[in-house]
Amino acid sequence: MTDAAEWVPRDGLVVVVKRGCPTCNTVLPALVELREARRDLVVVTQDDPAFPEGLGAIFDEDLRGSHRLGIEVVPTLVERVAGENRRVAIGWNREEWQELSRVSDLAPDLPAARPGCGALNLEEPHASRLAELDSRPLSARAVGLGDDEDPIEACFTRGWSDGLPVVPPTAQRVRRMLTGTARPPDELVAVVPPDYASATVEKVAINAVMAGCLPEHLPVVLACVEAACTEEFNWHGLAATTYFSGPVVVVNGPIRRQLGMSWGINALGQGNRANLTIGRALQLTLRNVGGARPGEVDRATLGNPGKLSFCFAENEEGSPWEPLAQARGVAAGRSAVTLFAGEGPRGVVDQLSREPESLSRSLAMALRTVAHPKLPLGFDAMLVVTPEHGRVFREAGWTRQKLERRLLELLQIPAREMIRGAGGCAEGVPASMFEDSESSTIPKFRPGGLLLVHAGGGAGLFSAIIGGWINGEGGSQPLTREIQ
Amino acid sequence: MTTLLDPTGELSPVTRQPLPRLEGLTGATIGLLDISKPRGDVFLDRLQSLLESRGAKVERFRKPTFAKNAPPDLRREIAERCDAVIEALAD
């Protein structure tokens, strides 16, 4: 195919306009004068071959020339030198146009400046088609569907879905998704257990398309996939376990706001596209690339609804404490994801405590039930403190560390309550763990085994506990990773 | 025709022939792998006595944690020392 944009000059002046733009119509006198003074001026029209009349305009019908020139606004005046844009004047600005063209007294009757309009090459469907021209080749296997096959049904049939409809991953959609990252499509993001298959940027992008993500969500999904596939997070074990848990994602930093994520009302629930699709894209990538499907390697006895998607942002602005990512070593002002192997959230009600000591006792009582009230140390927990509970700690000046420390103290449980058989219940720890089970205590959580997050709507004296899975080196460790 | 991009790992499974069945237990070395789940040892102790009463030699192995893969060295050791292995999977 010949390059339809062969008129783009190596050297000289180009101006790109369209009839649909009022500023382009306003600046017609300037174009006429410029054409008189600079015979090398190439006038390019995006939408109407008859516009502007009498200037010998070239019709950039397929918009490839505009794309090659990097036009974002019309009118734009470009000075080309040795095949590159040397200087660019965006919209109408007499001074800039005069300086760039070295033509003085340009259209003195026009106003000094006027903003332009969006260029046609940036509008869909043109933008995606043009992006395809300069994108690197994709390498995923192309799966042709039958003429009568419904693409959404085809994704179900091929086992690519989590049980809900997915957006069919066409090459065009995947290329558009890839515009969300500067990383090349063939770059390796992670090797995904249990199949130990390679998740390239392209594979993650395909699954992000299916999950319903926008391109700007992709960097968050990439950070999640990297974090999940580390030895510390142990996706292999988490994918295969009979336990309830799956990856829970907490997002921190400026990207929360840029993506319009939810950390307020219903933050752990439905309704926010970024929250839901980022969490879902992670799960789809892990299951489609890594191969852990329910009933196969995924042996969960019950699972939990969060295994479809479980991702939310922290309410940093109203928090009594520094953000979770900062508490875990990420510099302030940076965006990061924290992954936690968690089950579904459970509510904790305390509508009467106005003092931090009383409220922490409530939270401790509820935290003791994680996994089982008589099972200590094996499971971490994430505690999601809402604004109304957070206020009690803020007003009393309790730091994140102080609340964590107090909860761990309150959860030093007498051994006699925890041993097998105590309370008429067989579950518990063996009495042989203690020299003297009458006087000993045992901590419910290991040091660092509690993660405090601040989120939720402004009304409700509740918090939530997200119980963990097997913790530590033999299980899964919470993992924080900066978003690139 | 609509064309979609494959979201999977695109691995082609390697087909392996299963090893031939053991002729019998007499003189065979049977590995018993405890994955560190509670009471796996109770099950394997019983298996060991049953196997030994039938003339098998038993070697015991243990994974450091049931939540992760067996370390490669452990897998290699079992493969080198045993004719067959029985893994105690659940609680």
C-alpha cells in the first residue's frame, strides 16, 4: 500500500485545517496571505476537499498525514526541517504564526489569538485505526470465529470467562488498550503459576480488554500481576487452596483520583468501573494465562465473590493515618498497589464507643474470630476502618502504629481459652504448645500481621475485617508494588 | 469474520507416558510424602506399616509447607531414591 501521506514535506511549512472548525474559518485571511508570501506552504484539509477554496488544499482523506505530523488541534502550523517537526503553532496566534513563518503583519484584522478545535485524526474510529499503523506487531494466537458465532458466547465456549460476559478481545481493542502503557507488547510481566506461562504486556492487555478496562487502567493491572506472581505473594498456593481467599487489591496515590476510583460510599461493593475492572483484569489474567480454573487447580471449597474482582482505593484525604503504601515503604506522592490474600469482608458494628480504647476492644473482639476464635498466628487480617470509626482515633491522636500495637496487645489471648477442647470445642491449639496453659497467653496475630486501611462512606459506625490466608514464608505475604 | 486474540498462556501440554506399574511391593522402595497438613503423619504411619508388612522398603519425606510447591531438590531426591511415591494430600 502506498503511503497516502506522501505529501508531508521533508522541509517547509504545513498548515492543517478542517471546515468544521470555526477558528479555521476565521483565519482564512491569514491563510491566503501566508500562501502569497510562502509558496512552499502546504495547506491540508481534514474533512472537506473543497475547503479552504482556492488554496490548492490537499485532502487528507485517510488522516494518515495528520497522524504522521502529530496534529492534535486544528488549525496547526508546522515548520518541517529534515523530516521532523521543528516548530509547531497550535490554534491561531498571530505572533507565533509570524515568528514561525517569518511573515510579518499577518491578517491585522483578525483577533490576536483564538484556540483551535480537536483534530479529526484524534476522533474515533480514526484514532484506533491510525494507532494501528505505528504499533508493534501483536503475537497472541488469532482465533477466527465462525460467521454465525456470537463473540461473547465464543469467549464462554472457549473457557476464557469468569462466568460473566467478557468484552471480546479484538486486535483493535487490544491495540487501544496498549496505548495505556509505554511498555512494549512483548515485554515479560510475570511468569504465572500454576502453569508457569508467560504473561507479556500483550497478554495482560488482552485480559484487561476482556475485563472491561480502559487503557489508563492498564498500568495498575500490570503492577497487580507483577505483585501477585512473586514468590512472597505465592499465587500458586493461593490459586490452588481449598480456602476462601483470593487477591485483594488496595490502590494508593494520585492514580486513584486520575482513574476516578472509589474509596468512599460502597468502596468494597459494586458501581465503580476502575475498581471493578482492575480487580477483574488481575483475576482473568491469573486464571487465563496461569491456568488455575475452579474445579481444576483451583480447589476452593466455597471461594468468595471477591474472586471475580476485589479492588478498592484507600481514602487518603480523610484518613487519620498515613496511606497504607507509605506505611509499607513507598514514597509519598507515588502510586502503588498492595495485594493481600483475603476472603470476603465481614462487618463490625460499634455504634457506642467514642473513646479509642473502647473501640479498639470492639475491633479486637471481632478480629479474634478470623478463621476461628481459637486459631492463633496462622492468618493475617486487613482491617478497613471507616471515616466514623477513624474519627474516634484521629480525635484522640492515635497513630496507625498505636492502634496496631493496642490491637495486638488486646489479642494476647489466654492459652486456656485456645487449647483443643476448651469451651467444649475440639478445634484449637495443642496443650503441649504451652508449659503452663493456665498462665500463658498466645498472640492472635504475628507482628505485622494486621493491615489497617481507611475507606468507606461518611455515615456508619462500622468497620470491616478481611480475613487472610496462611501467612508468612510458608503461605502468602502482603506485597506492595509501585505503579510504573 | 471476527478474529479474537487468545488470552491464555498458549502452552502445548507435553504428553508423557506413565511409568510401568510396579510388578509387586517386595523389594520396592516406596516414598511417603507428608505435605505438612495436620494428621498427614497419622495416615502415612499406617501406610508405612501396611507397606512394610508386604515387603516394601519405605522412605519418608516432608514438604516445608503445604501452601507451596515441593522444592525441586526434594522432588529430585524422591525420584532418585524411590520406585513410587504416595502423597498425603489433605487434613
